[in-house]
Amino acid sequence: MAKIFIALVYLAAILIIGFVSARKVKTADDFATAGKKIPFWTNVYSMASAQIGAGATMGVASMTYQYGFSGMVLGLGAATGAILSGLIFAKKIREADVTTIPELIRNKLGTRVANMICILTIIQVFGILASQVRSLGTILQIFIPSLSLLNAIIIMAVVMMVYSVIGGMVAATNTDKLNVSIMILSVMVITPLIAMIKIGGTEGIATNLSADQLSLTTMGLPSMLSTFLYFGLVGMINNENFLRICGAKNAKEARGATLTAALLVYLPYMIFAGLIGIMGIILIPELGTSDSIIPAMIDSMTNDLVGALLLAGLLAAVMGTAASVAMAVSVTFTRDVAGRVKKEMSGKETLSIQRIALVIFTILAIIVGYQGTSIVTIMEDLGAPCVAALIPIFMGMFFWKKTNAKGAGITVIVAVVATVVYWLMGSPLGISHFLFGLACSTVTLIIACNVTYHPENSREVA
């Protein structure tokens, strides 16, 4: 009963914050970036909340539960990407004064490349949204076991949708401090502490795990490299965090908040989430799905009241990211698809389309999230073509003067074709479709841009 009560209290609090925040959402920019006036420490909380979602919590724990310490590669890759985002891109992105990645590319490489990247970005971010929605339902099922996974997904998706549609980024930043505080207490303090006591500390880990589980290479080096690069590179161009960077007061604060969130919150959180998965191997050796290892650990180790509070922390972790991703995909669609079709849109029309798009994408995410096999698989399969295309273009756009529209356009086509065809062939070379696509796109960018580059048409690299 305590679990149901606390779940209802948390959901009610989220909705109330959404309705209160709605009074401050007057324009499309308020909805997308909170008017580009997010204070520094509020943005640190907000960026941490955007970064820490299903992948950082349940995905990392799921990987370590399956593969032992080698599964930590997901968390370390994502954290490395977030740090590099602050060091390399955050300041440049904020100085560009844009709202979406396609908008940034349009300003530097033209409309054709931006339109191609726009489609891929929407698919990639939608994949993340579907995985977050699935995670929310998985957690709610622990609160209320009588719910089917589909019903649990629908309930949580509707709550997230209503709160996001009404309050936008204003509501997200207002709830991020609450969400981050709860999830740190749950995942970085109480849950690992209880688990460590139960297994007998580090000695218990060393004596109860097999050699494969203790090994740092059990996943296999090709899989580890692919996972590290995929989640690391996604972390560098994190779409949901992109809105937070754009919402910072200035470029200096955008960079500082990104690095602070990555180093003080995201990296340690990843490590602790992974440790929970590893300790889960010992405490719950037989589990139907590795995706639910953290909520299963909490449910089995604690009484109803403590368990409910800790599960609320998991809901907070995923809810913050789910809302951010939903807003990112709706804003990208509105600014870079609807805005290109109807060039003269008032601020009111833009805001309305952003909200309608968020509802539509959330409904689609319920379907895909329910049908998907796992959190990590949903994200990686849908996002691989986009990341394979975007990373070399992003790097070239900022740091190589020969990067041009024709070369970048060819790169996008090669990245998509190579990634999808290789995946349909069953990854015959033993490396992931993402890694194959990334290698092809990187080589293509270098060759294509060298061939198509003309000094008289060169542009200044930011």
C-alpha cells in the first residue's frame, strides 16, 4: 500500500508543478529553452536530470548484470561523451544562438544537409523517448504488480506527456532539482549501501563473482568498443541536453554547467548504477529481464516504505529525461519540419504545434517502447544511422575548413546506407552496425570534402 501511495504522491507532485509552470510558458522559446535564462546551478541540476535517464540508470545496471564489470563500458562511454560535450561543443553551440541541431547545421552547411540530419535526428531522439517510456512502465510495475506492462507504460507516458505539454522546459527545470536529489539518494547512496552490506562488502563481490564476471573484457572488445563509442558520441551531441545548453544565460555558463553536471553528478552516478547491477548478480541470480534489475533489487532488499521512496527515485531519474527527450523531438519537428513547410508561423502557432507534436510522438513511443526488446537495443538500433552520420559532420563543421555542404550531404547518404544495409545483413564482420556506419561515414567525409572543396567557396570554421 505504501508503494502505491508514494507513487501517486510523486505523480501528483509532477503534475502540479507542470500546471504551476504553465503560467510562465507564453512563447515557443519559453517552452523549448525556458527563455534562454536558466540560472547556472538550476541548469546544472537540469543537465544532470536530462543526462540521467533509462540508459544511465537501468541500461547501465542491465549491462553489468549481464556481463559483469565489462558492462561498465556503457556508463563510462556516456560520461566521457558528456565531459567532452562541455569541453568541445557547449560554448560553441550557445554562441551559435540556435535551438536545435538541424538549425545549427542549416546555418553552417545549408538547408539540404540540415533537412537530412533533421529526419535522422527525429528518429534517433524518438528511439530514446521510446526507451524512456518503456522504463517508466517497468518501474511502475514494481510499485503496482497487478498492472500489465502496457498499462503501466500508458499511465506513465500520459503523466509525462501532460506535465511536459503544459509546462515545457520551465516545468522541466522546476522539477529537475527534486528529481536529481531523489535519484542521487536512491541510486548513489541507499541502494548500493544496503546491497553492499548484504553481500559482505568488496570481499563479497570478489568471492561470489565468476572470473568472467570480474573480467573487464567479457563483452568482447568489438562490442565494448561499439558500445563505448555509441553512447560516448551520443553524449557529446545529446539532443535533450542541447536544449539546456541553448537555455543557458551565456556561452560561459553553458560550458561550465555542462562540465559541472558531467563531473559531479553524471560520472559518479554511472559508476554506482553499474555497481548495483554487479551486486544484483549475487543477490538476484535469476531474473526474467535484466532491464528491471535495479527496481527488483530495491523491491527485494527493503520494506514497503523505504522501497517505495527508492523506487520514486528511479521514477524521478527516468521522468526528467523522458520529458526532456519528448520536448527535444517535438521542438526539432516543429522548428525544422513544420517550420520549413509553413515559413510564416506566429509564436502562438509554433507553441501549439510543439505541444501537438509532443502528444503524437509520445503516443508512438508507447507503441514502440512496448514492442521493443530492451532499453539499450531500442536506443541503439534507431539511433545508429543518425549518430554515424552526425558525428563526423559535427567535428568537421567546427574544426575542418574543408567541410562543405556537398561533402556532408554525401556523407549522410553513405552513413545511412552503410549502417542499415550492414544491419540487415546481420553484421557479418563481427562489429556493430553503428561502428561500421561510423567508419564508412568518417572516411567518406574526408574523401568527399577534399574532392568537393573549393577555396573560393570556403567558409570560416567556428
